[in-house]
Amino acid sequence: MTRRLTATLAMLTISACLTGCISKARFPAYYTLHVPPAVDMPIAGGIRSSLAVREFRSPAYLRQGAIVYRTSPEQVGFYQYHRWAVDPREFLTHAIIERLRATGRFAEVRAYDGHADVDFVLSGQLDKLEEVDYENGVRIEVALSAEITDTRAGKTVWSNSAAEGGQLEKRTVPAVVAEMSSAIDRAMEKLLASITVPTTSSLNYSLQK
């Protein structure tokens, strides 16, 4: 009887320990960027050029899946339990495609699939997407760059970059992600507004000559 009682107590003790460990276990929280949907504009008359958008690149430290912060210009940190549900590069690429479609400045805009059956290809990079925690408090920094290549002429016809940021009054991860979304929205608008390419395809130009 004593052995049974001892074994029962031991099992209850182990069970309580396991329950305590499970209740204290910490699981990651996942976030995604969010920008307002693009407002469609009618395609202007005479526009016949097509554009494909390559998936945006980024520095290796932005591809780790965790939200990034800096405590100095040289030191990069990662939120261990706060991660991206959608790769920011994938999100940015899709958002750029939707924004360019909505402008009406191209007859067709699609994701680049490796084929050269379009007039122009846009290649870009997400250069910064991070929380900065030194000097003037806590702030957000976002930077984008891109270029457009004429596929038939084989030359770059446009390139530019855009950077945006914002101060945070309170350092919480949801506030960080919200400000990142706002900054990336403004940076996209600034970058895309500067695009200047022919409204008709280079193939059409060659046929007209």
C-alpha cells in the first residue's frame, strides 16, 4: 500500500511539473505588414507596354523571419518571439504589382516568371525594414530601391530609391509593425510616382520606324 501511495504521489508530482512547464512555454507571435488597397485608375489611351515585377531582394538579415531592431549602427538584433507571417519581400512584391496595375500606366503588370515576353522588367530591393533604438529614441526606418529594364533594348530606362521613417512614442511590437506598414506605404508611393518609361512598347517603336 505504501509503495502504491508513493508511486501515485510521484506521478502527481511529475504531472504537476509538466503542466507548469507547458503553461510557461512561450510561443511566437506572427505579424504581417498592411497597406491600404490600391485605387484603380483607367488605362490611358495609347498605352500598350507591359511590365513584369521580379520578387524583391533584401539583405540576408532581413530574410531570417524575425522582426529586426538595431541598438547601434553596427549591431542587429532579432525579436525571438515576434516573427513575420508573410515574408516582407513577398508582401512588397505583391503590393508593388497591385499599385502599378492600379495606376493605369501599363497595359499589363504581372509577376516575373522568367520569360522575356514583356516590354519592361522591374527589379527591386528592400534595403531596410527595422526598428532603430539608439540616438533619438525609438524609430522605424524603411528603404526601397528599384530599376526598370527595357527587355528588348537590354538597358536600364529608370532607377530610383525611396526612404521613409517614423518615431514611436511607445515601444511595443504591434506599434512597431503598424509604423513599418505606414512607412513602407509612403516609400512605395514615393518610389512609384517617380517612374518614367515609354507608354508604348519598344516593339511597337521598332515597327513604327
